[in-house]
Amino acid sequence: MKVLVAGASGALGRPLITRLQDAGHEVWGLAHRPDSLEAIERLGACPVKADALDRAGIFTLVEQIRPEVVIDQLTSLPASPFDLSARIPADCRLRLEGGSHLFDAARTWHVRRYIQQLSGFYLDGGEELATEASPLRVNAPGTIGESARMYAALEKRVMSAPMMEGIGLRYGFFYGPGTWYWPDGAFSRHLEQGEVSLIGAGRSIFSFIHVDDAARATVAALTAPTGIYNIVDSQPTKISEWLPAYADWIGANVPSNLGEQEALRLIGEESIYYQNSLTGACNRKALNMLGFHPQRLPWLDR
């Protein structure tokens, strides 16, 4: 089938293009920068230059291509997680406003299925792992709450078109080539430089997902029943456990511990919440419905 991938040159977009082509699909990759378009072409997809914030341009593009499926992977994330708070406004605008243009164009030109990138790490599972029925943490402090509200709006949007099949994929924290969480990634660099601390008891549970596993699940979503899916690994782990294991995996020193009161004074309430209030996510639905078999975390299985 003909598939249009928006945000096709990102850490997930690149393996996604490969997996889609391996499955026999005709892939068109939307990007804005020349280097991104070149990367899409090298992968064998058809590159198309467009700015998602240009509503008229997006409508024209979708009319010309007439894809059967649109996969919305639009993001505007910084090179380092330490710069995320400064980038959040631009990221939210691209996903909400630019994504709205793409979504509206898809409805107008009778795209059959729309697949939306969502969050599997800002879910509120209470005392348990979050399921697809769990809400997002829209009242969390700082950029966590801001991002959660954005993802909640995206979830509502993708499930709102009665004449178009909506799929929402709640991905965990990405790891693998081109991501923050990889030996040459930005998080590893900050950890090696002693810039990452464990805050308080480190009670937050993280759910990760390798970008290639995420790509495979996304391809499976082309023909899966509509709805929301948690695309996360099968090893939800407290940060107090995975952070020192990750440091050992990349050859860094064990992170220092920072008390909650000191963290509140130095880096604010959001940092405490991030490391002590998040719940991981349950992937049972994806395992059963998508034939999903995520690989095990390399820093835990050594």
C-alpha cells in the first residue's frame, strides 16, 4: 500500500522506512530540511519537501500523493534531553498545529488510516503499570504536564474521525541508534560527564522501546484493529535500578545521589516528579494484537 510518513528522517522514521519497504509498501517520506530529504532518498523512499505548518502546502501534497495510510511521526526534539524544556513550545506547535494540517488533509483526501505517535511514558497507572485505558499525567508539573496535555490532545484527535481509521501508538522512551539513550547518545554523554544524578529514592518506573521494535510495531499497525496501543518493552524498571546499570553498560561512574530537598532547590519540582512519580506501561495488548516481541534492554541483560 502507499504510505506517507511525516517526520520520516528521525530516529524512528529511518528504521520505519526500511521496515515498510521490506514489507512491500510504497513509502513517501515528508521532511523539511535538505539533509533529511537526502537521508530519506538514500533509504529508498520517495522524499517530499514540505513544512507541516504550511496548511495549504500540506493539503496540496496529500492531494497529489493520495496515500492510503498516513503515519504522523512529527517531532521537534532537541539534540539533548537537557534542552527539552526550551524546545517544548516548538515541539507542541509542530505536533498540534502542523499535525492538525496533516490530519485534516488526510480526512479531506480520504486517507483510509491515520497512525499517530503518542506517549507511553507520561501515563498514570496509579499503583500498577499503565494500560491503554490509563490517562495521561495532564496535571504534572512543568514540561511533563505540558507534554502530557499535548499528547492527550493528539489522542483525542486521532480517534475523532469516524470516516478514517485511527491508530494511536504510545511509544516508550526510545533507545537505539540516533536516540538519547545509546552509547553515543546525549544522555550517555551527560552521564559520563557526571551531569546526571539519582534523585531521592528513584521510584519512577520507566518503559523503554528500541526504535527498530517501534518500527516493526508501527508496520503491524497498518493492518491491526483500530485503537490505542502501548508500544513499550517487557522490562518496566525503576530508575534506581536501571540508571546505575546503564552507567555500567556505557562504562561511566555510578551516578551520585541527590536528596529531594536539594533537588528542589537546585533544579525544581519537575525533576523530583520525573524520577519518583512515573509509572511504566503494560504492553499486553500489543503483544496479543500486533505480534509484538520487543528485545530485552541491553543494560539489564549483561
